[in-house]
Amino acid sequence: MTEDFSKAVQDGLKLSKRIYFGKDRAVAPPKPPPLMARSATAFLPSAPMLYAVIHDPGIVDNPDIPSYQPHVYGRCDPPALIPLQMNAIQMNADCFHDTAFVTVAGTWRLHCVMGSRSCDCRVAVPMAHKGSILGVEVSVSNKSYSTQLVVMEDQNGNVPPQNGGFLKSNIFTLTIPQVDGGSNLSIKLRWSQKLVYSNGHFSLNVPFNFPDFVNPAGKKISKREKIQVNVDAVAGGELLCKGISHPLKEVRRHAGSMGLLYESDVPSWSNVDFSFSYAVSSSHINGGVLLESAPGHDFDQRDMFYVYLSPGDIHSKKVFKKEIMFVMDISGSMRGKLIDDTKHALLAALSKLNHDDSFNIIAFNGETYLFSKSMELATTDAVERATEWIDANFVAGGGTNISHPLNTAIEMLSNAQSSVPIIFLVTDGTVEDERQICAMIKNRMTNAESICPRIYTFGIGSFCNHYFLRTLAMIGKGQYDAAVDVDLIETRMMTLFDKASSLILANIKMDTLDDLDDLEVYPSHIPDLSSEGPLILSGRYRGNFPKTLKVEGILADFSNFVVDMKIQNAKDIPVQRVSARDQIEHLTAQAWLLESKQLEQKVAKLSLQTGFMSEYTRMIILETDHLKKVKESAGTKEASKKSHPQCEAPVQGQRMILLPHLNIGFGNLSATLENTPPGCETKLPEVPEIFKAATNCCETLCSYCCCMCCIQCCTRLNNQCVTTLTQLCIGLGCFGCLTCCSEICCSGNEG
């Protein structure tokens, strides 16, 4: 999909050469990147973008200055995507501890379609890792469009899904139908994302790298760029700015909060991503509690709490010694790039182990393969032997059996002493006995006398059941992460390993919360605190929250640790919004595990209330035709006055566009059984589609401007040449260019 999108944009840029910008030679369409800089995904959006969806190349022209170019024959199938010129952009980011809410508002112009014609426009929103789209609002001419979440049972089954969804896990797209050439589109995009925590710094990264070809053609067109950032760190300490990509100036600073602003007329739009990092000064483990009362419209009238525990200055913290068991999937679906990237990440993880750490490796498919019969100290010799074993045994093939290797790993870690035992599970598949595996793990953890094995789970692609992996990690007091895009396997896997290998506080308890009524805590099993990120808990309760709260745990030297948590009412920090996504994911995992319809309904209500998508809600686009709405409303009111003078007219002039299901789902068992590699969902086109796409090949090669010349040349070929060329093209029908030439030559001969 990404390669097809990038190719469509490349075709669109070629097609945009038809646009006439006037006699002034200084005014010309910006040039695309040089050939050396292009790749299969070179034209993916690196900032919020709009594209004209062009099926008919003949409609491409300047809506203000018609060029009267020769007619172009054929259609673009798949359609070309011409990036629209952007006239203004504004970004606002509100950062609350580990979560940021980003709003981008801008105006674009459909500068590439005749004023008398129209086309669809595609919106593309790239987000940082763990981004979640919250809403899109579009205003154009007399129509407006806005996204909305609906419960699945409330949908009209007769409405088919329309264009939209995720191009990649972090690039959201949707299509605005039939916009007139020359129109201005005002768009507001909203999403949330997690701040990245590394070396004691929180970092906000927003895709804000606009390509040169979105700059309006013309020197006199003003370009206004505005960026505003607000930071509210719940730790309440002094905020230290560590780095920033754009020239923002501080406009506000209070204890634990600050505001920055940048606004200017610019010669060209930002060509670098926006980044901002800060630290909260603290030399020790610290934390606090935020309380928020339930609003009147809340479906759950229990009060809310938000608990955070920060590692403080990581340089003064000693991490636990580890006994880590790597449980790695080598089934047939892991073949190729997946198993290679997994091997590279595993070897990098082994190289990071300390010499007093212990490790072992289990590779599994339908069978189980063990590196060593006992845990090995991470000496140079042991790591070298493990490297040779990995090279010899990591050969993708066979089915998927997760239960047996997990049992083996727990058995081998059952006698761990003076260390934290860790199971690091990596898989790309779904198995039938997932609920039984969860029950088995929960039973073993409950009966454990010492520090029970921590389970860190990592999912690859979209075929594995990510909610099963999340549940396993929750039961095992570990953490979960995933690389839905297989290109991110090494990066995301190493991030999770760094968290697992840097634990500084274990067996965390908060006993005073047991006195509250109707208490829910997410996650229900408190994970350990790592120096690679804060620990976040949230939940609901009834009653009076205790005035003091102590958090207890065990440090790396196995001494007891207690910290007093500061309790305060949330004023500037929206507790429900900040914790909503994590709560939805934990509740969905519980609903899957317990097969509970009641929990599914609860997730759906929380999704509708907070705007975060879930497995049980769907996103729609509401199209409002304001002219039609006024006419229908006037007619309805007139009729109502005659029959029922006190009745109000219903909402008119709206149409619902249903988007495809946007969530990841609960795994794909059939794909796992068939050993289908993640990322191979796209099927090869059938023969008729190949021939259909081939009709535009010459059009692409000639930049959509010389089809008539090709036809005139082909008409001069004699019959024998045409026959020979036709037979050759039929034999090599999969090559679209040859097929296209064959068809043109045949038509030329008939003429």
C-alpha cells in the first residue's frame, strides 16, 4: 500500500506539469526531489497533507488561468495523487506528563483542477509512534465534513465502507468527495500521541516536514506559520528545556508548567519535523496522585485518579541483575526480513547484557529448540556461542506453539535468586489456546513464593492477537509493545528490551487503596518501575480517597523502599483524556479474555465519551450540505407550523460516510495456520485489472502530454510489424508497458 501511494504521488507530480502558472518564468511549479533521493516510499507524507485524486488527467489545469492544452486520452488507474498547495498552517500541542494532544489547522487550495470540474481530495495525517487519531474537520464551499465515532450496533448495514483508514500504522487517511476546482479547504486535524522518554528527558516529535512542492507558486502569496506548545508536568518540579527544532519563545512559566510560541511569515514551509524535549529536575524516585470528579455527562459516575511514579536521575540508580529468557518465534510466517530483523535485535540485546546477568534462548515453531539446558552467564564466550546457535537454528518454518516454550521458560526461571527473572516473548502469530495460556500463567504467578518471572511481550504485524500479548504482559507484571509495521521491528524491540533490562523498583504495592469502594485500577497488576520511563496507573473509585498514599517496593539491592505520594486535585490536567487510551486497551484485553459483552459495552461507551477509537466503535464522516440543510429546514418548519406549531424540525442535509474498521482486531488464526507473513495481505491483481492499468503506461512515460504523438507514430507501422509486436506483447502480458504499446499499435493499424 505504501509503495502504491508513493507511486501515485510520483505520477501526480508528473501530471502537475500540465498546470500553467502564467507568463512569468519566475512562477513555476516546484520541482520534485532528485532521482537520487527517491525510494519506493520517498513520497509518503512527512507532514499533514492533502492530495487531489485524479482519475481523468484531462481535468488537470490551473482553475484561474486555463491553458487550453491538447486533450489527454486514457484514465489514471490507479488514480494519481497531486499534492495540493498549502496557504496557512498552525499547530498546537498540549503536553500532559507522558501524553500530548496535537491539533493542526491549515488551509489548502485545489490548485490543479479546472474550475468547471471536480475531484476527490485525500487527507493524510502522519503521526508519531502510538498516535491515535481523534478527529478531522473539513470546511469547503457550502459543505462541511467531520468525523465521529459510532457504536457498531448503531450502524446502518446498508452503508458500505468508503475510502479511508491507515496507510501505515501511523498514517491516517480519508477522502473528501467531489471538491470543485479552485476551492479552498480549511481542515482541522486532532490526534494524541505518547511522549518519548529517554535519558531522563521527555520528547515530543511531530511530523512537520513539508515538501517543497506544497509551497504556493508565486512570490506574493503570504505564508503564515504558527506553533504553540503548552507543557504541564504533574511532577510539579522545575522544567528544563533540553532541545527544540523551531525558534519558539517562552511566553509562560509556572511551577511544573510552561508555554512556548512561534508565529511568523515564512518564505517556505517548515522542512524539518518539530521536536521539543524537556526534563523535570529530580534526583530521586518521586511521584504523585491526581484526582478528578466525574463530570455530569459521564456514563460512569465514579471519581477518577491518576498515579505516576518517575525514576528521577537515572545516573544514581542501580538496576536489578537479570535472568532473561528470550522466547522467539521462528514459524514459517517469520521468513525473510522478519526473522533477519528479529535476529539482529536479539544479537543487539545480548551484547547489552552485563557479565553478571544470565540468559537463555528458546526458539519455537511447532517444536521447541533450546540453546542451553541451564541459564548461562552473559560472558563473551557465551554470547559468541549463542550467536553461532542463532545463525544455525533461526530458520523460519513450521507452525506456532506458544504454550510449551512458555512453560519451559517458567520452569527454568523458577529458582531465580538475587535477580529479576524475565521472559521476553516475540511472536507474529495467533494460537487457539490463548485463554488457556493466560489461565496457566496466572495460576503460576499466584503460587510463586519469590519474585515471579516478569513477562515482556512483543507482537509483529497484524496477524498476532495483540490483546492476548497485552494480557500476558499484564499478568506477568511486564510490558507490551508491537511493530505492526514490520520495518520497525528492530527499533521497537530494542526499546522494549531497554525497559525490561533497566528495572530499578520491583514488587510495587499501594495497600491504602484497598479501603476504597468499587475500585478499578489499570493495569490491575502493577508492573515494575524502569529507568527508561515513568510508571502510570489510573482508575475509578467511590468514597473518600486517602489523604496520604505510600508506595512500597524493593530496590535492586533487595532493600525496602517507601515513597510518599503528593495528592492533589487535577486543575489544568484532564485526567480522563490523558488516561483514556490506556484504559480502553486494558479493558478491551479484559473483555477478550473474559468474553464479556458487558465489558465490550463499557469500552464502547468510554470510546464515544473520550473520542478514542476502540474495537467496538467505528469512525464515520458526517457530510453536511449547508445550502440543502437551510432549504430542507425551512420547508420542514413551514410544514410543522401548519400541523404542530410547537415541534422543532429535525436535522437535515446530512449524509453518513462509513470508514473501514480502523483497529487492529484480535488476530488472524487462519493466516497463522497458513504461515502468511505479516505485510503480505495484498493480493496480486487479476489479468483484467493488469490490462486495465496498462492502458495508462505510455501516458505515464510521456508525462501525460504526448499520447497523440505516440498514436501518430504507431499508425505508420506496417501490418507485419504490428502482428509481430502484438504476439510478443501477449506473451509478456505482465509487462504493462508492452501491453499498452500493443493496444495502441493495433488501434493505429485499424485507423
